[in-house]
Amino acid sequence: MATKKKTASWSDLKAHLVGMEKDQLLALVKDLYGASKETQQFLHARYAVGGSDVLEPYKATITQWINPGDVRKPLSVSKAKKAITDYKKAVGDPQGLAELGVFYCEQVFASLDLCTSEDESFYDSLCVMFAQALVHIQKLPQSDRSPYIERMWQVRLKGNEIGWGVWDDFEQAWKTAGLPEMG
């Protein structure tokens, strides 16, 4: 009978890392840093280095895949949402997550100003992101919420213009978040 080969796990790797010297660990991190742009972005965000807005590369990815500015370029909801997931893994700051969620929704509508989409999953993802952004906003201190709520109100109003059940989903998410009507 053939034995099944064990898949390496975090525990296996951790057992090796625990015994390493500081210099060895730094060399390993340096090698990982050089291995991919995603790892560089993760480390820059985690340790707030680079002197620029930590959210900028994540916003650039969202824009690239949701609102590329050229209708010939492909859209990818999953790649745009992955930018938010990557930020959550790297930092997970509620204010950053709120900003990225609101930005995602705004970029969808900027994209729809250029062209329409007949992909139902595109609109479903917008509704999910709208609700998630409201959840992230609710986690912020009361004093920090207002600018995000105002931006989401504008997004909400645009939802009434596109069909696909977006307005109904936006309304439900708004009510679930307990947010007041704005004028």
C-alpha cells in the first residue's frame, strides 16, 4: 500500500523558523521581499513604510480591475476584491477597510459612466461590497464616520439608476446599518 505524502503546514514551517537566528530570519524576509511585488506591498502596508499612502497600491488595483478607463481592458471583480482582502491580511485597519470599500463602490459607478455591464455577478458584488463597506464604517468611532456615510449616500443614490435589484439591496443594507435618510 502506498503511503500518502504529508502536505507541509504552517506548524512544520514554524518548527524550522523558531530555531533560526535573527540574521537568518532577516535574510529570509529579504528573500521573500524580493520574490514578489505582492509580498513587498504586504510588508509596506503592514509596517507603514514607503512614505506614501498605504492604501494607494490597493486603490490602484481596484481601479485597474473595476474602472480601467479603457473599455477594451477586461474587468475583474475577483481581482479588485482581492486587493481589499490583501489589505485586510496586511493591516486590517477598520478605517482603511472602510475607505477601500467605499472607493470600490465609487469606482464601479465611475466605470458604469463609461459603459454598462450585463454581468449580474458584477452587480451582486457591488451590493455585497456596499453592505460590507457600511459594516466597516459602523466599526469606526462615531467622529470618523460622517465623511464615509456621505460618500456612501451618494453611491446609494446612484444605485437607483441602474436596475438589477441594486437599489433594493442598497436600501436593505442602509436600513440594516441603522443609518438615517439624508437630504
